Amino acid sequence: MKTTKKQLSETKVQLTITLGQKELDDARQVALTKLAKDVKAPGFRKGKVPPSIAEKHVDPNALAQQELEDAVSKAVAEAFIAEKIQVLDRPAVDIKKYVPGQEVEFTAEAEVLPAVKLGAYKKLGVKKVVDKVSQKDIDEVIKRMRKGSAERKEVKAKAAKGDEVVIDFVGKRDGTPFDGGTANDYSLELGSNQFIPGFEDGVVGHKAGDKFDINVTFPKDYHATSLAGVEVTFSVTLKAVKQIVLPKLDTAFAKKAGPFKSVAELEADVKRELKDSREREATETYKEALIAKLIEKSNVPVPEVLVDDQIRSIEQDMTQNLAYRGMTIQSYLESKKLTHKEWIDTEVRKAAQDRIKAGLVLAELSKVENVTANNEELVAKMNEYQAQFGAKSGQDFSKPELQRDIANRLITDKTIDRLVELNK
């Protein structure tokens, strides 16, 4: 076998392969063994005909075609391994010359894992910024806690912002009710901005028992394009007005909220939780910024086949996330006023490319820095995933491919930690 390599691009390689009589003779024997299974010959049961006998009974054209397929299939695999090339998809084969039993010449073209040239990764100049926790932040958390324990006191007074109301409503467009615009016994806190602009303001000033109309216009960027920018009328019946009475912020509330002996202890705990949360957020942002900077300083070619795979993965995740919100990809695209192709080209493709670049650059860094994981670490990570997802994920954690995936994630996490360490 003779092989010539041609680098078509940073991510694509073409091999020109020539096979002689020996390789084709070997392929012919393999082909005869396959075809003999369907040959009927006197004195032999079907499937038991020896290749030497079967050769006299098979169609020469079928034999030549099978010989070619087996010879090419074996040669392609061996050639890419010999050249130490990691292909990312099935090579595209183009037969240039074929003389059965004598010679075959063909090309095999495939996208390959590219060589990544790392930039200087020890002084990336990225700073970690942690937002400070103010007293206002603490007060807002405690106010939400107090709201959770608040008393809803029904009153006869006019509804005001901060009150909770119970309403029935029917939304109409040109006098006709529209889908999703009707509800009964709906609880709404005025001033929470749950509804489109103008609706909550229209309830303010009315008392229980009032019936009234509210004219509003849906925002132009509303997710349902059939209603975006449309003027509608809501016919509302106000059934109850409730004042939200917050519990007093005192020692009794602090003890009820947790193992605290005073309001000061409660506030200290809230502050600690907020600081920890912001520290985690800042760390994740810092890691992302380091990776982005490393990509910027490195040469990271992106194979299209990997981008296409990542686009499909992103779209699948998006479909699932939208389903939880009662939306579809189609309704989302309508809300963005984008075609599917425009969405892929303007939003998804860049995200897919960034993910691929991050994966490739971190894989290269793990090699350069010799980042590995021992068996104890692998077992611990496996147990962590099982505890976190377990049976709910529907995944079989005994499968080798899933274990390899978890191992790769562990190496990636350790590589990112190493990058952080090198940039302190």
C-alpha cells in the first residue's frame, strides 16, 4: 500500500492511496467468504460452501465490487492510523482507478482533529471581580423572607401598589377573546410587574366588587408575535383586595427564620450567603474570561463537523428549556422575528464555535501541563454524578462511554483549575 498525504486546510486532510495485487488478493478472499454465505453449490449446504468453490458460482461483477469495498475499507482505516491522523467523520472516498485483482487508486478526504497552538497562558491579565454585599442587598433578601411569612389581610379599601388582589379577567382583541388572555381567581401583587405595562396600574384605585375595562398595548417584542404591538381590552372583575402585612423584624422572626438568636445573627447569615454566592459567580465568570483570553491568544482551528454537532446539541437543549416554559422553538423564533437559518447564523453558530474552541484549547493545555486524574478522583466524580442525577437522568452509569465522558469532564475541570492557579 502506498499513501500520499495532502493537507487541504488546518482541519481537512486528503490521503491518496494505491493498493496492489497483494492487498486486492487479500480483499478478494474476504469478499468470497462473505458472498459464499448465499451461494448454492451441489454437495454443500447453503452457507457452508468453501470460498474456492463459491468463486465459480458468484457474479464476477458482484465479486469485483465486494473486493473493492473490502479493500478500500481496510486501507482507509490502516492509512489514517499509520499517519496518526484522528478523523472526525467518515472519510469521503473517490475511486480514481480500479483494475480488479491488480490495482486500485483512490482518495480519502476527512475532517480531522486540528493542531492547536497555545499562546502564553501564564500571564493572561484577567482580573477576578467580586461584587460587594451592601446593606441594601441584605435588606432586600430579608424583605423577601418576611413576605413569605406575611399575612394577607382582606380589606374594603381601594387597591394600591403593594396590595395583593384576586381577579377574574378576559382579554379581547377587537371584541373577541384571544388565547391565553382569560383567568379566574388570579392572585396578583400590584407593582410586581407580572403583567404587561399598564395592566396593574389599571387595577389600582378599584375596590372589591368593581367591574371595569383596562385598555393596554402588548410590547412590540412580546414573545407571542400574534399579540406583539397589539391593542387589547381586559374586562376585569376585582373579587378581593388584600393588604400584605409583613411580620415585624424582631428576635421572634429571626428565631422562626432559622437557628438565630437575634436579628443581627440573621443579617450576618444572609450577608455570608450573599458573599459566598457572589464569590462563586465571580469565580465562574473569571474562569470563563481566562478561557476566552487563552483562545484569543491561541490558534484554534474549528472543524465544521464539530460545529454542526454542537449546533444540534444547542438546539436540542434550547428545545427542552423552552418546553419547560410552555414554548416551542417556532414560537421563540417568532418572538425574535427570526427564521431558523437566521437564528443559527446570528446566535447559535458563534456559541457552538466558542464551545469547540474552549474544548480544544483546554484539551491541548491538559497535555502541555500533564493534567491527569487518578482512580480515586474518577470514582469520587462518578459518585458525585450518580448522587446528583441518579435514576432521574435515565442514564446507565455502568456504560463505558458515559464513564469516559465523566472522566473527560473531570480532566477539563482540573485543567481549568490549573489555568486559574497559573494566573494567580
